[in-house]
Amino acid sequence: MAFLAKAQNFDLLRLSSEVGLDVSRNVSTLELVKLIQSSSEFEQDTFKDILKAVTSARIKKEEEEKEYVARKKGGERELVAKEREKERGKEKEDREFAAKEKEKEREKEREQKLLLKKMELEIEERRIELTTGERVKSSFDVHHLIQKFDPKLWNISLYLALLEWQVKRAKIFEELWVSSWVYFPATWPN
């Protein structure tokens, strides 16, 4: 009879309905045990087996309900997980798109800098060509600008002063003066 005392109230209510006892739901556990024991059909082994079946059926039903709730929550979790995955995928795509756009901007900026550098080099090259052309031209023009040195007619210091004045006027850089003067002593008579 200890098995009846260990049973829960709702299991005893179910047992009493299985054996045909008419009992209200408000009855306490102790009163239920007394009613079941005082029943004319009470056999300890039979009632014990019926109580085990009722208890196992209740436990099985509770487990099924828990599984259903867990599956339902799991479905919700899966749905939430899928939504999160979609959001992560979208965020990743957005980051990749932003990175590509940034890379395009950098590439465009590099191309602009390269073009600017190329233009600067072309301008510098033209400037050098122009100044080099002027220098070469100037050095040859100096020979035509000044007369040949004649020691009978000219004083050498006067001739050199005139040569310096002509070279400055022709805008020949001082580094090139010597090359201009090299030709003149050859014109001197011996």
C-alpha cells in the first residue's frame, strides 16, 4: 500500500476513474488512498499495475509535450537563426560592396595621381628641351654675335668684356661660358 502513498494526486484520480470509482477532483491525496483501498474491487497487484500504467502514460505524455514545445521552440530558433544568417549575409555583402567601392575610389585616385605625375614630367621634359635648345643655340650664336679677335685691333681685356656682355645678353648659363670661349682662341692669329 506504500505504492499508493507515493503516487501523486492526479495519478490517483486517474486510477480511480480507471477502476470505476466516482470521485471529485477536489479530494485530497489521503482521502483518495482510503477510497481506493475501501473499494470492493481492490486487489493490490492489479491496482499496482494499473497505477504503473497510468503513471508511465502520464510521464510519456509530458515528455511528448516537452518534445513538441522543444521542436516548436527549435523551429522558432531555426527561423531566428536563418534570419540572423540572412542579416549576416546581407551585412557581409554590404561590407564587400563598400570595400569594392573604396578600392575603385583608390584606383581612380591612383590613376589621377599617375596622370598628374605624367603631366608634370612632360612639362619638365619640355622645359628642359627648350632650355637645352636655347643653350645650344646660344652657344653657337655667340660665334656670330662677336667678331673674331684681332690682336692688332683689339685689346684682350676689352674683347673679353665684350664677349661676357654678349654671352649674358644671349642668356647662356655660366657653366656653358667656357665652351663658348674655347672656340675663340682658335680664331686668334699666330
